[in-house]
Amino acid sequence: MALPSFMSVFIRAVRPLLANPAEMGEIIQGTGFVLRHQDRDYLITNGHIVTGRSRVDDTPLGCAALPTHLEVALPMSGSGFGTSDLALLGLSHRRLELYDEDGRARWFVHPTFRRVADVVALPLDEDGRMTGPDERITLMPYSLGPSDPSPTLEPTTDLSVVGFPFGFTAGAGSAIWVRGTIASEPDLPFLGEPCFLVDARSRDGQSGSPVIQFSPGSAGGTGEADTPPSWPLIGVYSGRITLQSDLGRVWRWTVLKTIVESRIRDTLGPDD
């Protein structure tokens, strides 16, 4: 088994129903992942997932109402990958608030591009780390590598988009892999934005997926192999450039790093 299959997070953006506030209505589905940076944990996904609105003109993508919560299936690990612990403790279902008690958005955006760069970082708790009720249970996060991997990549390089197309999961709640190839120069901005294109047969529900360069090695870390597995995080997927195209945007490593280090909150409010 490959560990990244269990590192993506299935997300439902929801809000209370007018007719029955005790029940939640879904606004949009998507994918995310946990990023650990400087000893803090963040849920990374797209801006259009936490708002249900277009990144370009802020128009609703469906329901006009804004989501107020994210219902997430957070991947958790037990005593070790490859044991029954992973299957038994694989998912922790949580409901995360998108706004604080003052009505301020809790997620962070890019300080320059704001939500036009379709990536947001939601801190998972005020202490910067979330653990389960049993201290042996911890999140399975990605981390940022020491430097931007884009200069080492080139067109036609294979990447993987690991998420939940149409909301489907595989065994034990694991994510589904879609292979893509880099379709534009990755270290050059596409249309002036810090992203590049990947040619992949992606579908609704994969927005917010981690984009990785997977080297199998021993895959799950069990058994012996000459080369250990690796899955450097390249960026965040945010959907196709048009509904008719298989070309989609990947927001670069530098966007993620800037967001989690700047920690600039969005200005959107729940009643906007």
C-alpha cells in the first residue's frame, strides 16, 4: 500500500438548513490534506471549497449561501502503517468551524493574490496541532520540502492528483489516484498567476487535492527495498481551466509556503 492514499481528506462544505438549523445542508464537496509546517497543522484546500464561490468573480458556484462549517474525514495513524491499526483508526470525522465568534474567517489566504490564488489554509486548532483522544493517534500530514521543486520539473513529467472524484473513496476510506503530466513550464506563471497546468482526467470532487511526484520504492514503508518511498508535495490542484478541457491548474509550492508563513486571514464574513 502507498501511504499517500490515506493522507488526503474528504471534505463537505455545509451550513445549517433554514427549515431545520439542527441539520446541515451541503454546499460543495472537495478534497484537502493536512500540512504540518513550523510545528502547526493546517487543513489545505481550495478557496472555492470554503466559500462555494468562484475565485475569479466571487459568484456562487451553486447555492448562494456561504458554507459555515467543513465536515471532514481526517486520516489518522495508529502504531504503524501496514498494521491493522491503520484500518481501525483510519478516519476521524470532525466538523470544523469556518468563522470565529466575531464572524471572521478562520482560514488564511495568499497576501497578494488573496482567494484568486485558489488555496487556503485552515488552522486545525489554536495550539497548532490536533491529536486524537488517544495520544498514540496522530494526523498523517504532508510537509513542505526544503525548496521549491518546480525548477527540477519539466513538461511531460508525471505527477499524481490524489483525491476523491465525485466524492468516491476507495477501500478503508482511501483516496483515488489520477495520473497527470505537466503541460506548461512549471516555473513560469500561467496567465500571470503562480500556477502551472497539468493534463489529467480529473473530475468534480478533486479540487483541493495534493499534487505529488510519487516514487514507489517500498511504497508503504513495510518490508525492505533499495530505495525508500517518497512523495514530495508539488502543489495543490484546483480544477480544470474549462469544463471541456483536461487541463487543470496546480498552485505551486511557493503559494502554500507563503500562505502558512504569512497567516493572513480572509476578509469574507458568513453574511457576505
